[in-house]
Amino acid sequence: MVNDRLHLERFRQRLFHDWWEREPKVGEVAGLIQGIEREELEDLYISLKRDWKQEKSTAPGKFLRAFIDSQKLRSGKLFWIDTTPVNLFRALDLADFLPGAHFIHMVRDGRDVIASVIREPWGPSTYEDGLDWYRNRMTRILTNTALLKDRVLTISLEELALNNRDETLTRVLAFLNLPREPKLQLYFDSEVSPEKVRQGRWKNEVADMAKFNESYFRIVAELREIDPSVPLASS
């Protein structure tokens, strides 16, 4: 009983403090405050506490579904999309909570990924540490998504933004059963542009490129053992 109360209180703390309003990367505000009134979120939490007492195995899914339905109703949209990368760490749980959910795994050259995350306060501090970070992250994601089969589409950022734009976008839309609307095409052409993809920064920052590449491609080989179709260059 004590653990149950701690789980719920910790979750409430995150809902109304950590996640409610955050420092935005773009725009004026970020967090749950963007899409739901605080009173409505309070009501959802009260329902979660009630459902938790009755059946803990189904309560989280009911809460998440109610939250998503609220977002869709307020926005007037048909679909709800979340772009949090670590969702794929828990893809199996989310698939269980939301039977209709589909997942898109955007894969990027791991060396460029490391070049980006070492600049973040939460990321690894060196390229060497970044290799371990990348291996652990990708292993966990591929292990989860491999079990979801046709509910997951894995695509390459380089293919989508640079090398095979039209065909890759067509694959995404087919996976989601969505039409290629003019507004979407306009957004894709202007925002998902080759100029916005930063490639190769690591080449000017890694001290021993040969050793770094050797370690990186060894990781790619490990990842291909989990999912042979993962779109990562092997050399």
C-alpha cells in the first residue's frame, strides 16, 4: 500500500510540476499546459487513483487513453502524435496500453547522433562515452520494436531528408494510412529540407577517426544482429 501511494504521488508531482510547464526550445510555452486545462487534468488524476485501487494493470492505460482523447477533442484532430524519443524504450508497454498505436523509429547515422547529444547537458560528455550511450540506447529500442512487427516503421533520416525523399514520405503516409495533402507536402518541402540536416560534424571533432569508426561499425554490426533491416550503413 505504501508503494502504491508513493507511485501515485510521484506521478502526480511530475504531472503538475515537472511536465506541466517547461522551458521551451521553440515558442513561448511547453508542457502539458499547452493542451489541457489544469482542472481537467486533476479530474483525470482522480479517476486514475480510483481505477488504480480497483485494477492496477489496466489503470495506466485508461488514464493515457482519456488524456489522449481529451487532446484530440480540444484540437479537433483525428490523430494524436507524440515525438518523445524515449517512447521507443517502452514501446511494448505503450502498445499494450494503446492497442491502436503505431510507432515510427527514425534512425540517423549514429556518429551524427553522438555529435548532437554530447552538446546537451543530459548527454554523454565525450565521443567515446557517446558510443556506449548510442549502443545501449539503440539496443534497447530495437529489442522492443522487433517484437511489434508491422506496428513499427523504421526509416532513415538521411533517406527522408536527403537521398530518397519522395519514396520515404510515401512509405510513412502508407504506414499511417494518410493521404498526401497539399498542406503536408508544403510543410515537408519547406521544413524537412536537406539544408537542415547537419551531417559529418563529428569528422572535425573526433581525435582518432579511424579508431572511432572501427568502434562505431562494430556497434552497427551488433545492432544488425538484432534487426538485420535497420537502415544504418555498415561501412
